[in-house]
Amino acid sequence: MGEQPAAGVPGPDAEPAPGAGVTAPAPAANATARPAYYAAGPGRLRDWWTLLHPPYTAWHLSYVVIGAALAPHVTLQPLIAALIAFFLAVGLAAHALDEYHGRPLRTRIPGGVLLAVAVVGLAGAIALGVAGVLRVGWVLIPFLIVGPVLVIAYNAELFGGIVHTDAGFAAAWGAFPLLTSYVAQTGTLSAGSVLAGAAAFGLSAAQRSLSTPARLVRRRSTSVTGRIILADGDTLTLDADRILAPLERALRAMSWSVVLLAAALAVARLG
């Protein structure tokens, strides 16, 4: 990336020319603010980093590890297959569809490429799911059906948007990966896995409660002004940074904590 492009040849970070098959991002309400705290600057490779939502993808893949670790006997092969399947379905397909629908991350990835990524990601996840059914049995079939439906219904806001809600997010990206991974290991559900699924639902609901106002400030606001008058008469000025700081510190801490918990369980069960 340090090389200079030849005359007339756009560099890797250059914006595509009009008509180059790129769906233009929606105009930013606050063009100086990054659309997410983990978003990279403009550039083709950086756009892909941003599209993956790295801390959130790692967070939700951690539920796959936690679900597998709850099984009486943990087998590495189905765990790896489940991780790859959910990375394809959530990390790639779901995020590509979300970006295609309104450009919330303001990337310059062409719309056709986003759709292709979504199709390939879902196809790969389904293929791995079919392999899991052949190994585990029919009990995985409902999960194989529900997974792609959740990805498409959530990001395309189908069924009147009933899935595209706080509860829908918590179920689809929290409880569902954990329960699916447990069933892939054991072929059944247990009281413990259901309780862990409820915990993943609650953590994802908390994530959503924090990220929703953060997205509002970063992506939809043009300015943030206000003040808090304390009981002793002191005044605190409100701006975007003051509002975002506690929200995003909590999101960072929670994402790292869930990832580290999953890593600790993996080491304890597989080490």
C-alpha cells in the first residue's frame, strides 16, 4: 500500500469512479465520525475489516465455543465446523446483507460483491449444516432451517420486521449459536444448555441496548449538545464523546470478556 500508483491507475484506497458498479454509501449525518468505534478508515482492505465487525463477530462466535464446552464430551471437529459455519453466516453473509441494505458502515464495496458474499456465505454455512445432519442426525435439521431464515429475515427486515428487534437480535446472535453448537456436540438439548442460551440472550440484549444509542450518535446525528446540572450546582456539558465513551467502553469490555471466557473454556475442555 506504500507504492504510488502509475499514472492513470487508481491506488488501492482510491474511490471508484462513477459507474464502476459500486452502490454508493448513504450520506453520513456526521461525516467526520466513524460509523463504529472499530471501523477503519477509507480503503478497500479497510472496508472489509469494517464489514466484518471484528469485536462483535468474535463475541458471537464465542457463544459457539461456550455451547460446545458445555457438552459432556467435546469433539474438536464439530466445534471447528460450527465456528466456520457461523463465521460464514454471521461474520460474512449477515454483515454483507446489512451493509447492502442502507450502507450503515459507509463502505465502498460494490453492491454486487456484497450480495455474492452473502450468497456464498450462506451456501457454505448450509453445506456445513448438512454435513452436521449426516453426522448427528435429524435433530440438527430445525437448526439448519432456522439459521438461514434468521439471517435473511433479520437483515432484510422480513415478516414486518418482527425479527429485526432487540429480542430478535438477542435470539439470533446470542442464544441460537450457543444452542446449535451444543446440539452439534450432543445431538440433544439439556437444562444447562438452555440456561446458558438464556444467558447468551441476555448478554446480546445488553449489547443491543448499548450499541443502539451509540449507532444513533455516530450514524444519524448532526450534532449533540446539552448539559447536566448537578445537585451542587456544577454543570456538565454533553457532547457526542461524553455520550459515546461509557457505551463503547462497556461494549469493548463485554466483547473481550465473552471472548476470554470462551477461550478459557476451550483450554479447560480441550487442553
